[in-house]
Amino acid sequence: MYFNTRIRGSRIGAWASEQSSVLKDRKELEMRVAEVEEWFRGRDEIPVPTFWGGLRIRPVLVEFWQGRENRLHDRFVYTREDVESEEWEVERLSP
């Protein structure tokens, strides 16, 4: 499962963060992280939170677009043969 491939700090963060909820300030989030770190201290395995909804997206095509004056936008498309390939081909597209 993808969750188990994440570094420990990211798994702790998943438990500490009520994703998309409003925080009073950064300190509130840091306090939650400290509480979760304490809760899982000494444990190698951190289970997937029941409320976690992470996804792993493995695209074979990604386009980046940056608007420019006079509609002369920069567009680049990155493609690869399949999701296992680590080599991406980069091409500039006409606006």
C-alpha cells in the first residue's frame, strides 16, 4: 500500500493533519505533530488512519502551461511510454 512507502514524518503528518480544516496558526499543527510523534514513539509500524484518503497518481502525460503576453504561451508536454518508465520525453507545443 502506498501509505506504507511514505517516510515516517509523512505518515505522522497524515495522523496529525485534519486535512483542509482551518488552523488557528502554525503552532497548532506543530503541537498535533508532537502529540502524534509521542503516541507512535518506539513503534516502527504506523497504521493508515481511517480518515486518510491519499492517492497515488502515475501519469504517462503531463502538460505545463504558462500564460504569456499576446497569447504566446509557453506549453511543454512530458510523456513516457508507461508508468514503469523513468524516462520522460519533453516537447514544446505551439500555443
